[in-house]
Amino acid sequence: MRVKISHHTIRKGLLFKKTFYEVHLTAAFTHEERQIIQQRGLSKTKLVDRRPANAKNDARDEKFELRVEHILNGQTDRFLCDTPSKAKIYEEDILSVMNQMKLWLDDNAETGTQTLVEL
């Protein structure tokens, strides 16, 4: 798996423009990793609970969660943050999650073997 994270500054708004800091995440999975995700039915698995800077107060949290299916086919995930600091913290969180995902995919590659323990 190859993960690319980049930061972008964008301005949104029609009349009153506001500056946001957008974090782009692109993941390139190997053929084997994609097969594991498909065979084990892991595409709906939630990776991160998050809420972007421009989210409405009454918006449901499920709308913003990051799942495996969002980044599976090389699609770029975009997330808005209020400050550059929050964008960097989000990047650290995403890197940690992607590292855990790599370990998780390796664990799901094969079924367990027999274990014999004498106590």
C-alpha cells in the first residue's frame, strides 16, 4: 500500500470568503490487498470518525466517516480543517490509521493455524 497525503489552502464562500485547509488522502493498494478487501468483505469498514470544518450542526456524523470503500480505487479523499495545526494533526491521525490498516490487511490475508499450548 502506498499512501499520499497533501495539504492545500482553499477559500470558500460566496460573499464572505473563509480560508480552509484541505488534506488530500490518496491510497494505492496492491492487487493482493484489493483481493483481501473484496474476499473478506472489508470495504464497508470504518477507518475514522471525523467532522469537517464546514459541517452543519445538525448533520449526521455517519455522513463524514471515512471507510475503506472511499479510498479503495485510488480515489482522493478530501477533508477540510479550520487551521493548519488541525490539518497536521489530522495527517498524523490518518497516517496512524493507515499503518494499522496495513497490519490489519496482513492479518486478514490468511486464516489462523493450529496452536498447541501446554500449561
